[in-house]
Amino acid sequence: MAKVPALKPAVAKMAPRIASMRETRDTAQSFNINEVRRWYRSARWAQLRQDVLVRDLCRCQRTGVLLAGKAPAPNSAVVHHKVPHKGDEQLFWDINNLEAVSKAWHDSEAQREERRGG
């Protein structure tokens, strides 16, 4: 009778086939996610965010809620890209593509829309 080779050494050398959702998302995107994250931490973004909040009178543009809470409160302010920028620098910085929304709306409805692809 022939000997069956041990599977453990062969399996240990195989790359994992299941990636986390974040890894899948980050590798599927054609832009550099780290660069985009730097944009969100910049002084330019902080100023643009403030300009949007002032323009929108600190009101959620989707629900009308006053954005007076401090994160992570549901009524805290989030500046949302109406059209997802997907790494497009011009779209990212376009003030006409930005709106003030509540964290509650952003974490539910906006995320649902993005998952649907709309």
C-alpha cells in the first residue's frame, strides 16, 4: 500500500484565500487608500469641513437635525461626499460635492447607499 504524503506541510505553505472585508476593499480600489487618509488629516480638509458646516448652518442636509453633538453622538456633524470620490482628488476637494449630515444618517443611510452602489 502506498504512503499518503502529509498534508500539513503543504497546507502551511499555502496563502490564505479568504481576506478580510477591509483587505478586499483596499486592494480592489485603484487608488492609494493611505494617501486619501492623509487628505482627511490635513489642515486643508479641516478648513474645508468647517466651510461646509458654516455654509450648511450646522444642519443635516438630509434630515434637518441640528448638528450640535460631539462625536460619536448621533447628532454630531459629518461632512459627506455626495458623489463618492474613489480617490479622485478633484472630486474629493470639490465643496459642491460636500454636505453636512448627522452621524446617525451617515452611518446608516449613506453606508446603505454605498453598499448598493448608488
